[in-house]
Amino acid sequence: MILESTQLLYTAHHENGGTHMIQESAPVCASTGNRGYRSTHKNHPSALWTRASLAHYYWLISLAKDLVLEHTFRFNPKKVHACLAHLEWLEQNPPPDLAETRWLKDPTPAMPDEYKCPDDVLDSYRKYYSVAKKDLLKYTKRHLPHILCEK
């Protein structure tokens, strides 16, 4: 989710007048040699949500940076996650044409409809991970998250 969040944030830039900023000063991507990431899945519900408001944009940066910290805690990698430099740049350089600052709505659940609970993102993800993703769940150095223990 760290990489995916970073991609969503760069897509917000590309869709809100920030391509020139990326080309001029974003960190270089080690795998491509290009500055920043290209726009991807610009009409995905999560991409639309991210670029609807600066409040959403900054919330996603905060989440992604917390995920980097969690990744570092759990796996003790030899190097800092490559996305961290991008996240820090994105935080300091918001998309120039993204003017809305209010929190407009909670994130759109990105999952099959059968797991979505109307008007409750948390319950949607609780259901999705406890049913559809239960075989993938492994919590290195952590207990089962409270989101999966409640209810």
C-alpha cells in the first residue's frame, strides 16, 4: 500500500497541474531513472478521492508515511523504503491546481461490492480483510489489529 499510495498522490499531481513540478524537482525513481511516477488509473475511485481535496491528499501522505514506519518496524530493512523520499517531496509540494481544502468524504472502499457496508468504510475493510483476505493476513511483530477483533 505504500507504493500504491505514492502512485495515487503523483496521479493527483498530474491531474491538478503539477506535472511540470514533478519533472523539475521530484525525487528520481530508482527503477526508471525518471523524476516521480507517472499518472496511473486516474479514474479509479481512490485516485478520484485523493485529488478531490488537499485534506484527502495530506491524509493519504500521513497514512503512507505511517505505513513506512510500520514496514521499518516489522521488517527492519537495510534501507529506508524508496517511497519515503517521494512522500516527503509530495508533502512539501502539493498539486498547484488543487484548491479545495475541506474534508469532503471518507475514502472510497477499494474492494468488491459484496464487502462494502453502506456509509461505513471501517466496517467495509473489517469485512473485506476478515473474509476475503484472511489467508493473506500475517502480523510480524504485532498482534492481530483491533479492526479485525472488534464486532
